Amino acid sequence: MTQQSQVSHFGYLPDGTEVHRIRIASQDLSADILTYGATVQDLRLAGHPHPLVLGAPDISAYQNELAYAGALVGRYANRIAQARFDHGGRTYSLSRNFKDTHCLHGGTIGSGQMVWQIIDVASHCVTLGLTLPDGHMGFPGELQVNARFCLTQDNALSIDMTGNTTKTTPCSFAHHSYFNLDGSDTIDDHKLGLCAEQYIAVDPDLIPLGAPVPVSNTAFDFRHPRVIKEQAIDHTFCLDPTRDPTQSVVTLTSPQSGITLEVSTNQPGVQIYTADHFTPSARGGLDGRAYGPRAGLAIETQHWPDAPNRPDFPDPFLHPHQTYHHICQYRFHRRPQPD
């Protein structure tokens, strides 16, 4: 497959900027990646009739009801309270795009709403790059970030992100696909497992209340995989910092399709979101599906929310002499067929 055949036109933004789609494939997996937001627009497993992620066939949906779906969000994923933080004797005021009070996913125009550049394309990989200017959405430092998407022979979508900054800045990108492993209307019958002893309790604005709390004896204990049912989740789960980064920390299984997703990462946390606030789409999604609340599950590996304001949380700051490096893998398994 040539680079020319892999890259195609997807649409235009309202300002006339063209958005491209890049098709990559391995033995059993195929994916379509958009330059808009470095978005995984489609992800398919051979022999499975449904897409594994929520997506749309037109660019307008990604600027409306499917905002963030499949995108790489940043420069700081999740929320920063009061859209401000102090560092180096200075207060930085950020974009207030969540309830007109807090900063969410890097602000009104974060990395998930920007067009990335195609750096390199191979049959099973594509590398995209983006430069966020100094002062963009109020954040300090020119931040250059690359994201390499690869499909492996063992059926994994591997995302490798690196970044460098000219000034000390909070830095935490997250992949924001919504997964649905059987094409059903909701993920309520999916079984979720989390290797997390603690989670972060939040207030009504989803801002951390304090230090992590144990999952034991709470509705957020998924250490033994169980069916999600109707439980609402929009929380960060804290991962063991001493673990092997190749270790699976999240499992998601559809008993209906027999497909299991395993997620591994080198990041300190993973946000799980059951998409309860999804607005029913007026447009069709992939394969003509209409997505309503709980149509997919977001599994976002990242730093902890509001860490720039919480010195007791893992350090989220990237310094000019450092390189940000974020690895996450989404690996798919199928239930063995009986002889």
C-alpha cells in the first residue's frame, strides 16, 4: 500500500482548512486516523461486523455532538480547577471552557480541535505532529508534540506520544476514543476490570476533592471484572507507579461478541467515562448508527486531574530539558472458537 493510497480527503473545516484521513492496517486490525485532532475515526477487527470505536463519516459531527471522540486531547487532558495554576511565582490564567469556570482538555481550542501535520506514513503506522504556541489557551511554552499510531501483529493499537517545550508547562495528552465491542446501544452489558486500588473522588464539577481514596467498599471497585450495568463513571483511577508499563491495567469484555480489550500505559492514571451525558446524535455515526447516552466507554490514560494545583499528586510539569513520553496500547483478543 502506497502513501498516496493511504491518505485521502475527509472534509473541510468552516474556515476552509482541509482534513485528511489516513488508513493503516495490520494483519487483522485496520484504522482510519484524521488529521483533525489526531482522531481515530474508525477501528475494525477482521471478522467482526461492528466498529470498535464510536465515530462519524463527516467532519461536522466532530465539532458538535462527537467533540473529543477519538481525539488526542491536550495540552492538558481532563480538568484544571478555576482555569488557573501557579508556578515559578506566577499565576497562569487558562481558557475557561468547562462550565465557564474550569479548563477542560486544554481549553476551547485544544489539540483535539486542531489540525495536525502528517510527518510519516507506513502501511501499519502514521506519525502526526502539532505545535502549540507559547501562551496558547493561556499555557506557557511552545510545545511540540508528535503522536505515532501503529497497528501491531498481535492486534493492538499502539499510540506513542512525545513532546518538548520551551518553558515549563503542564503536559498530559490523552487518547479519547469511546469503545463499544459489540455494536449494542450501550456498554451496560460490557464487563470492566481495573487494576487500581484507589480512585479520585470529585465534586459536582468533577474537580478532585482531595487525596485518592480506596476503591474497596465503593461502587468503583472493579479489581475483579464485573458487568458495568447502569453505573455512571467519570473518574480517574490511580495506577501503581511500580508496575511494569506493559502490564494490562484495564480490561473490557463483551460477552456478546467475545472480544476483550486490554489497555496498558506508562501514565499514572486512567480516566473511565461511561458517556452518560452523550447527546443523541441527529446525524448517523459509523455504519449509520445513532449514538445515545452510554453508547461507548472512554478509557483515557493520563495524568491525574488538576495536578498542576496539587503538589501531592504526581508531577505533571514538563521542563525544557525533558521529553514528554506517553505510551498507551489498546490490544484486542477474541474468545477462542470451540473445536
